[in-house]
Amino acid sequence: IKRVTTNTLQEMKNRGEKIAMLTAYDYSMAKIVDDAGIDVILVGDSASNVMAGHETTLPITLDQMIYHASSVVRGASRSLVVVDLPFGSYQGNSKEALNSAIRIMKEAGAHAVKIEGGIEIAESVSRILTAGIPVMGHLGLTPQSIYKFGTYTVRAKEEAEAQKLKEDALKLQELGCFGIVIEKIPAALAKEVTESLQIPTIGIGAGQDCSGQVLVIHDMLGINKGFRPRFLRQYASLYDVMNGAIKNYVSDVKARDFPNEKEQY
Ligand code: KIV
Ligand code: NA
């Protein structure tokens, strides 16, 4: 099978084929996602929430991201694997950003990294790119800045923030990013940004005019039962499926039904 590359994504954008991206954090899930024909697997720092149970993405470490990423890489034979640089591993110091990105590429075998922010992280983006590491941007609702925002609500509804987002997107493209995730912004702004760029945009809660879409796998599979924001389409109710299966197992064990004659040696 031919591996999806950053060039493949650019070609898809050029011919108007939408890019489908999902998160994964472990080998088994990555294999399911890859076999289903996803273009890009994101090892998101949302692992901090859905895998580790933290309230925000801030606590996850670079070592933990590398562990998740290396597991995903072993399960992905076709998809492009993009890995988030976690909070504290790139801000302010471009040398540290480069070192973090190199560790992700080298120790996990990832294919690209993703970083939150615009003009303020330009130096880090450039420096990572000089090492030949593809960089994806992330603008709009950037969850590592949740304590600055104070809320997970829609970003860039005001003109000033919308203007900055447009400038940041152009700057990231000019620096050499191969794509930009735009999270939770008005659909009209996402359309405008997408049309202003040559590189693809990947939306989450950013409407239908982005070059592609991304969702957190636990959310779209309904593993994360209570999480139902407007932008989320839930494709399965795996919480209920798994909960039901486990209840059946518990009752079979208690009832001495499992294991039966055929299920033993
Ligand atoms: O960490 C993550 O899952 C993400 C996506 C929501 C874009 O950054
Ligand atoms: Na993320």
C-alpha cells in the first residue's frame, strides 16, 4: 500500500478531494483507523483527556506523547502519522522545539508534528522545518491556551481575533507548514481562510469548507458518552456496546456460565 505523504494531502486539496483525519493513541485503535482508509492519524495531546483522564491537555509530557506515537506508528501502514508537540515542549525556545520534534520523529517514528499557535511560534516552526520535519499548524481554539481563553467556546467571532487568525494562517503557510488545523471558529471565517491558502486546512467545528475534517476518535465513536458538542457527529455508541458486553461477562462469571465445558482445557 502506498503511504500518504504531505504531498498527497496537497494533491488532494488541489483536486478538491476532502482529507479525512482522526486521532488515535495506541496500536490497536491505529490499526482499525488505518484499515478503514483514513488519510491522516493525529496522535493528539487530547490523549491527556481521553487516555489519561486529565481535565486539560496541559499535563501530558513529551515522553508520554512519544509512547502513544510509537504505538500508533506500529499500527499505521498507510496513513500519515502526525504528532502533537505537547504544552511546554516548544514555546519560547526554538532550540527546545527542534529537540522535541526530533525526539518525536526519531523515537516514535512519526511522519510530522503539529504545533499550536501563529506568529508567536514562528521561530520554532522555522527551526523545526530546517531539520526536514514537516509541520502542521493549529489555530482558533488552541486547547493548550485554555487558561488564557477561560472557556472552550467558539473563537474568532470578533473582528480583531479573526484578523489575527487570517494573518497567522498566511504566516504559517509562508513559513512552510504543510497544513493547518482550524478548531472551533465560525464556518464563514474557516471558508475565507481556506480560500486564502494554497495549503490544506483541516477543520474541527469549523464548517464544511475546510480542505478536510478531524475528530477525536473517542468522541466520534461515542466512547466519551457525555461529550456532545454541536460540531460532533457521533458514528457509534461504543460506550453502550462495551458497557453491555462487560455487564454480560460479569453476570456470566457470577452465574458460573463462563467458562463452559468447551471453553476450558
Ligand atoms: O489533540 C487533538 O486531538 C487535536 C485535534 C482535536 C485537532 O489537536
Ligand atoms: Na491537540
